[in-house]
Amino acid sequence: MVAVAIQGEAGSFSHAAALDALGADLHLVPCPTFEELFRVVETGTATRGVVPIENSLAGSVHQNYDLLGAHALHVIGETQVRVRHCLIARPGATLAVVRRVASHPVALAQCRRFFAAHPDVVPVPAYDTAGSVAELMAGRLPADAAIASSLAAELYGAAVLQEDLEDHPENYTRFLIVGREPAPPERARKTSLVFTLPNVPGSLYRALGAFASRGLDLTKIESRPIAGRPWEYAFYVDVLGDPRGEVAAALTEIRGFARELRVLGAY
């Protein structure tokens, strides 16, 4: 049984991603913060970590890009989860008695239409979606209901009052699977990397050209400020292709002029 670290509680969307990527035979290691998630994988308390990296509506999870750069873990896989928000209450409750609804601030923000349609219902920010359901069922939540996944309702014995509360149905979160050892390269089809460049005209154009000239498809590029170096940036890139072929050639070219380049993982 593999030990898998997630941020949040059992029943969260991170838990759903872990089940999708790694199967049901896992031991969940819930962590209160993303920093703790990276730490427990790095120290061996967990074998794998499941890290949300971007949402199709909310965009990138910037903190986790920074943590990928700061820790010596490898990206060994990815998965995506369709985010379906449910209104969850204690068994026997009805929507008519709900006046306060708790959840993570991002989940609340993705359900604005529900709150607009029910102006007498107040959103209550909480640290976790599934954690809100656990607190609700334990009688410790200062709210009548929670917004979370159907998995959370199932795990904690709660009732789903309404499904599909999210404003947009095309709501997906992409998760990275991280571990202490790299994935076998022979099956890899995507490479994640981070590099920094000299602050001279054309340096980013030159770096991207190393991929373009070889017909390589970039699926993601993200810039993050470098702490202690104002107005300088690290570039995080995902590129499709065999990491032992044209991708390797592109990285060799970039290493010739980049200040730093690190492969975060090929998977």
C-alpha cells in the first residue's frame, strides 16, 4: 500500500485525484499545508504527493510552482479531475433551513450563481472543502451546510442536497504526482522543467525557439518572480515529446545560455 500525501482532508478533490492516479490501495496522509505535503514526501513519511497545479477557471496554483522549484522532488505523473461542487448537509436537512454554507474560498468563488440565486444564504470561508463536511458532521462547523465533493459526503455520512453548484461545467483541476525518485524515462511523453535566463534582449525568444525549431509542443509556460532578485523570473515549462530525443536536444541547446535549468520530471 502506497502512502500518499495530499493537502486537505479525505474526501477532497486531491483525494479524488489520488484515487484516479494511484488506485484505491493507498494510505492517505492528509497535510494542513502544501509546504507540509512537500516535506512529508521529501522525508519519506509519504511515498507520493498529489499536488494541484492549475485549474481551468482559477488558473495556476502559484505557490505550488514555487514549491516545485524549492524542493528536490520529481514529477512522476499527472491527472485531472472534473470539479463538481455539491451542497452537503446533515441527513434530513433541506435547502429551506440552510442559511450559512462553508467551504474553501476557491470553491465558494466558483459557486457565485448559487449564492446569487439564494441571497439569504451566506458563504463562510473555511480551510478545506472536505474538512468542512467533516466539521459539519462533528457538529463543529459554524454553518448549516458545506460545499464539497460527493466523495466527501459519502465518506462522512452526509447528504447531498444539490449537485453541480459550480458556475461553469468545464471546471477541471490538473494535479501533479511527485516522488523522491524519477519515473522510468522509456514511457515518458511529457517533461516539466524550470529555467532562468540572462537579462538580455531576446533570451526568452531564444529559449522558446529551441523547442519551436524542433516542432515540440509546449502545453504550459508559467513565469514566477525569483525571491531576492527583483524583476527577474523563473520560467516553468511543460513540453510534449520523448525526453530522450528532440526534447533532450532542445534542453542541451538551452543549457548553453541559461543561467540555470532543472528538469522537474519526465512522465
